[in-house]
Amino acid sequence: MKRIIIFASGSGSNAENIIRFFQTKDTIKVAHVLSNKKDAKVLGRCKRLKIPSIVFDKQDFVITDKILNFLKENADYVVLAGFLWRVPSKIVAAFPNKIINIHPALLPKYGGKGMYGMHVHKAVKENKEVETGITIHFVNEHYDEGAIIFQAKTSVVATDSPEDIAAKVHELEYKYFPEVIENTILSENE
């Protein structure tokens, strides 16, 4: 059985969707959720879903090897679901093409430091884009520059607010993210 550790910083709706998806699988399971925020709503979801969670700080993530060693012992794959810190190169090196992220736009557009959540949807609106979507990609040492695994698109109309755009993107995330994670893991292990 392949083990996933999810990193999340916020509400955890994508994390919960992934956890629920894999609860019925016998080839892949979510082993832990790690968060860099002690008040993140994802921690409450973990408690309710009976998934172990750990809160860590920048020192444990970047300077010491505490998180790296935990991952090496407990994870086959890492999934970023609303996690905002850049992954240190030592973790990327330990998990080549085994760290999967989702971005709320069609990369390479609207990627990079500071481009997450509503920042992305506002930029899509301001630039009068006619489509947006999601990009699921491997993580490398740079924000949103890892190899693209999958993209899905949705239309944007002139009357859409950034909140409308966010709702359309969330639908794509919930529909595709767990399936793409599963397919990526299973295809590598065939």
C-alpha cells in the first residue's frame, strides 16, 4: 500500500476530498496530514476523519531534518493541498516526481510566489481571461514550475466575479485532484 502525506495550510477542503476518496481504496492511503498553521481548519477535519495530523514550524521544515526524516519514514508520496510554503530542495531531492501540487490556474499563467487562492482569481478577472482552470504538477525547487501532470479548463464570462471564478475552479479541483493523484501513483508503480 502506497502512503500519502498531505501538506495543508488552510481550510482543508481539498485535503478532506482526497482523504475521503482514498478511504475506500486498498492500494493507496492518506497516512498523515501536516500543517504549518496550528489554527488551520484542516486539523479539525483530520480529527473528524481520524487521520493523524502534525503541526510544524519553519525551523522543522527548512533548517532541521525533522520533517524530511518523518517523510522518509512515513510517506511514499507527498501531496500539497493548499500549502503555501516553498518545499525545500532537500525534500524535493528525496522525493523526485513524488510531490504533487495543485494550482488554481492554467500554468504557466498566474504562477509563482504570492499567486494562490483569490490572488489568482482576481488576476484572471482583471486580465479578462476567457478561460481558467487547474494545473496538477510535480513540485520542484521553484514555485509552480514542476512538470505538468494534468490540466482542466473552465470558461470565464465577463460577469463572473473572482468568487464565481473560484467556485468554478473548486469544482474542477474536487472532481480531478484525487483521481489524478491515484492515476499518477498507480501508473508509476505498474
